[in-house]
Amino acid sequence: MKNIFKILATLLFAIIALNVTTQAQDAKAKTILDELSDKTRKYPTITSEFTFTLEDKAADVNQEQKGLLKMKGKKYNIILGDNHIFSDGETRWTYSEEMNEVYIDITETGEEVLNPSDVYTIWESGFKHYYKAEENLNGRPTHVIKLVPVDAEDKDYHTILVYIDKAKMEVQRIEIKGKQGVDYTYAVKSFNTTASYGDDTFVFDPADYPGVDEIDNR
């Protein structure tokens, strides 16, 4: 389950020769992404209901889970199925309701690890970006931007597609295309920036989970 959270967070993210047309598209993609990043960073908090889908066509697997993300700066709180993850920016707690156990880890940092709080700014480093198309998604005009990892050989995916509501300038959907034919989709169902959260929202409290088994990996 910890891997699923890492994939979500890489949510909760082909080298081609550039011609004049592609350069224009790249400039358009950068303008849109810069505007989106600037807008997103001004939000004091973000609350988002979403669905997370894993699709493996070769194995005929299609799994979907509903989730809830709460963010405040680098702090986050995610519910996905019967699993719950907390991070106060320094410590991460991954709780399994089924097992009534929690794994305690140092919140990972660095280029190879994407903090789930970065899901709405994933494109800012480590990617080349290209404007792919304008599509109609859920009845709304939507920018589709293609992200290609700079260090592609080190990743287990080759492409990320970001769908951005043209009018609201908000992420609607993120698709991760895996090299082994396994794809992941993060689809936003609701997006709110007006909630207020205390810091305790992002800290696991054992008192709230009687009998929990704590596994400290720090």
C-alpha cells in the first residue's frame, strides 16, 4: 500500500527533435503551467476529493478507489480506501485500517521522491513539457499538457498527461503512463481552497486508534 501512495503522489509525475512548431507549443505549455503553479501556491489549503485508478490491460486489471486529499503547505492528509496517510512535513504515518497498524517514516525528500503535496505542481522540475491539445473533458474546455521525465531511464513511467480546466485554471486529471503497460489515473472530483486546518490534522494520534500496532522505521 505504501507503493500505491508513492505512485499517487508521483500524484497524490521520448526525446524528440524540436522544430519551430514544437518550440511554440512548448512556450504555450510553459505559460499555462507557470500560471497554474502561481495560482496554486497562493492557496492556504487545498481539499480535493478524487478517484485513483490502476489499469493493467495485460493482466485485465482495473481497480478504482475513492480518496480525499487535504493539504497545507508541505503538510498533507490522504484517505484512500481503508488506508490513511499523514505527514507534518517531517514525519509520515501510513495507517492501515484493516490491519490496525501504522508505519512511521521520515518524510522523504529529493528529486526521486514526489511529496504528495506537490501533485499540483509536479511539472516544475524534472520534466520536459509539451502542449498536446485542447479537449472537452466533462463538458469543459481543457488544456492537455504532456510531461516527459528528463531522466526517463530511471523512471518506471514514460509520460504524464495533465488535464487543466481552461477557464478555472485547475487540474482536472493526471494520467501516468507506465513503461510496463500499467497506467495510473488521478481524477479530481471536487476542489476547494477555503477550508481551515489545524496542524493536528496532519499528525497521527495513536489515541484515536485503540490497539494500533506502531512500526517505527525512522
